Amino acid sequence: MEETPAEKAGVESGDVILRVDDHDVVATRDLIDYVAALSPGESVELEVLRDTRRITLDVLLEERPLQVAGSDSARPTPMRSESLEWLGLELRPLTENLRERAGLDRRQRGVYVADVSARSVFAERGFQAGVVITDIEGTEIRDLEDLEAATADLESGDLIRVEALIPGNPGGQRFFSVIEVP
């Protein structure tokens, strides 16, 4: 199995990451969000606590390989696409199981937002994990392919109208937001 960039830099099992560059790491999400905003080939400085000693390590970031879920996985595999990285969203297919758990009609279509990066433009507009994206600029979003097609020609500074559904009430609650493409 190939080593991760952190392992190549000397991070060991049991190390506690305290800082990345000059940012405190209070929760794992702090580290993930910070590194996700960077590009492969960039370096970060990690301050780790190892056995009571503080150690500084330089990590060269690399492209993250796609992971294939095993057939025994109960959770749908997160959908990733380089063309959608700017969204800062972890997306999943809206499966029958997710529709049922969210109390949505079995005919509801869309893309389920499993997680929202704290630094994403969607987080700034109030999007949270659990919402379902159903429409972008008047284009119905049934799956990841629809989402990719609806955002393919966008450029930095473009404003897009996004319709989403917050599960909960019967049928859910629809809301609209305008997002500026970074």
C-alpha cells in the first residue's frame, strides 16, 4: 500500500496534529478544510505532539486517490469530481434509503449533500449536511451528471441560483440561494 503524504513526511500513528501552517487544529475538520483548499504540489507545515514533544514536519501535498467502496459498504460512495471541487461539498446519490430516512417522497430526485466544507461558498450561504440540491439555474438536478452539466461552463464571479430541499416536514422545505462562483 502506497504511503500518504503525511506518512512520507514522518507523521506516525498516535501523533496529535496541533497546527497546520499557522492555523490551530482543534478538530479533524479544521485540518481537512484547510488542506482541501490547497493544491497538490503545495507544502504545509504540521506541528504535531508525539509523546510529550512538539515536532514540526513539512508535508508535500499530493493528489488524493479515489477510493472504491467495498460491496459490503452500507453507505453510498461519496461522489467526487474535479470539475466540482470548488463547491466544497461531499455529495452522495439520493438513494431510496436516504429518501426514506429523510422522509422524502420516493420520487424525489436530487443530489444529497453529505458534508459541507466550512470554507466553501455554500457554507457561507447557510448550506448544511442533509440538504438535497434539486435545481441549478432552472435545470433539474437528478444526479451528479446533471450537477456537472449545470456547472460546467461557469466562470469565477458568475452568480447562480441554487434550489435545495431541507428534509423534515412532509415533502421537505424548499429554499433558494444565490452562489458566487469563486
